[in-house]
Amino acid sequence: MGKRDTKTKPTISGKSFEEVRRDLLRRALTLKTRIGQKYDDLYTRSSMDHVRFMLEGLKKEEDQDTLLIKKALETGVIEDDGNDVEEAANFQMLDHLIRKTLPETNPNDLKSVLLAAIKTTDDVHNLFELMSTEYSGTSLDSVLRNLADHEKVKKERLSELYDDLVNKDYW
């Protein structure tokens, strides 16, 4: 495992930066896994092909993000830019965002599935955006920013689909 620096970095919690980084990535992995499981559960309960198709795509995207996080956990460093690690904020201040339950959704109602997916991607985007700001200048920043960007693109795509469904009666 390639640690960038073995010195203890100053954090609000008093833990080493490496410990905080690994904890954050584990929590992000748990969150993304839970979201993927939610989409998978809705997929198995839905009997509508177009809803199932959309959920299958969402699940694949969650799996890709999960692989990105696992790679960051395994390698220890993502795009080491040579900058010194600045003081990191305590991840525990974000616990309340990570532990929220996912919204209940009717698996056979495309509008309900889309609304839940939009809300989830918006919440996760905001979380990763905030975390990437807090860890700016660190090896963790690029992973978090990448995850935030994935969520933003996903939300925009889902919002367009929702707009087509509700306002244009596309489906």
C-alpha cells in the first residue's frame, strides 16, 4: 500500500490523515454500495421494462464509482500531485449526511423512481462536493471530485428524463 507520507497529519479529530482518508473512503464505499443495492432491489421488484432498464443503468454507474473507491483504498494514493497535505477537517462532521436512509420508492412508477434517483444523486453530489472542498490539495481530493462530477452528470441526465416524462409525456 503506497502511503504518501508516514508523518501524522494534523486533523481536528487528532487521527492521522491516512486514517481519516481511509475512513472517509470506507464510508463513501458503504454509501455507494447501499445506493447500488437500492437500485438493484427496485430493479428486481419492478415489472416495467423501461423502469428496469433505467435502474440497470443506474446500478452500473454505482458499480463504476464503487470500483473507483476500492482502487483508491487499495492503492492509497490517487494522482499524487506532490503538494503537502493541508490540515484536514474531521470527517465526523459529515456523518449525518452519510447515514441518511434512502427514500422509499414505488418500483413500478417511473416518476417515483426518477424522483428518488434525482434526490439521491443530488444529495450524494453535494456530499462529495463538500468533502472534496474540505480535502482540497490532498490525494483524496481527486477521488472525491471525480465522484461528485459523476453524480452531477447523472443528476442532469435523470432530470432531463424526468422533464421528458412529466412535461412532455414522452413515456
